[in-house]
Amino acid sequence: MPLTFTKRGAGDAMVFLHGFPCTRHLWEPVIERLSQAGFSCIAPDLLGYGESPSATNVGMAAQVPHLLALLNALGLEKVELVAHDVGTAAAQLFALQHPQRLKRLFLMDGVYETEWAMTALESIRCWNPSEASRLQPLLARRLKPIRELLSAYAGDHGGRQLIHAARCLDPSETRGATARLRAIGLPGVGLCGTHDTFLPLDTVGRPLANALAVGVITIEGGHFVPLDNPEAVAEAILDAR
């Protein structure tokens, strides 16, 4: 099941992973800048999200073989991987299984061990699928920074897509991941919005960076900092290379 993706630019490859409840379009303002800076930027919709196909399991561990298949299909031997939110869980798991395919790992507003901000998702996980069409309008009101992205989940089908994705999220998948990642020694950096209230800098961002023995870069903005401050995100990625 091939993932739907956007590709822009030419040069060294960077792959961008979104989180929940986003799509690949989260990265558009960032990859516009990085592609102009001379990079090939690939942003897929994760399995079960946006325009990519769904499956029985669309959790973050289930993303790994599909990401590997995408790299192989594009002929990419080694990439820089940039991930946001629970997409950083998929990135961490990919790095553990295929470290030879990565040059560098950027974890932005990411998860740390079993801290995935699941409390914020509980109402979606418990949502009645028979009322799925009501979900996207509610989220669009609550999550104004990604209001336009959420149009991908409009209607009954889109609402059921989000409910299924939320129910597949499993924080136990990254239990113990940071120690194993640190042992691999893959170059990386943590990035965090200064006003992230879902995965805050002090309780998640810094502990994650410290556990991985990598630096942390703060960027003015909230949790959805790729949209809040794309220029600063692009500059931070370039400066950290």
C-alpha cells in the first residue's frame, strides 16, 4: 500500500513526518523554504492519515515498513528524517530498526518514552463512530492553527479515519526507545515550540533531548510550530546540520 506524498526540490533528501491529527500539508510552509535552499523534501501522509490508504493497524510502529518502502521506491539510500508530534514515535522506531538509512534525526514537539499526550486524545478515542461526521467541525474550532488541514477529515469517512487512527496510538511502542537510540549514536536534535501545551518543553522536550544526548532548539510558537513559525523551523533545521 503506497503512501501518498508530496515531493519538492532537488538535492540531499529530507523526509518529513506529521503527527495526529494532521496530514503531510503540515509541512508545506517549511518544505517550501528548504526546497528553495537546495534540498529534496518528501512529505508523506502516514498510513491511515490524509490521502494514504488505511489498514487494520495504523499505529506508529505500523508506519515503519511503509516508510522503508517509500524510501526504497524513491531510491533514497540515506535521508534526514524530520518528525513532529506522534510522528516522532514512528521516526524513533524507524531509526531503531534502520539506522543505516538515516543521516540525522530531527524530533519536533515529540513524544518521550510513554508520554504521548494521550489525555488530550481520549475524547476522540471514545468518540461514537455513528457520530463521526461531528468530529472534524469540533476539532476545527478547538485546533485553529490546523483548521485547514482538518478539512481532510470532514464527513463520516474522515471522522471514522481519525477515530481509528487515535485508537491505534500506543505509547508502549516507545517505552525504552531513548536509551536504545542513544546507544546507536545517530546525530540528532530536538526542537520544541516555546508555548507547546500538549508536549511541553520542560516536561517532555528537554527530557527527550537529554535522554538522547542531543541539543534542543526552542522556536517561538505553539505545538503546531511548523505552521506557527515555518521560517524559524526551516532556519533551525539548516543551522543544526
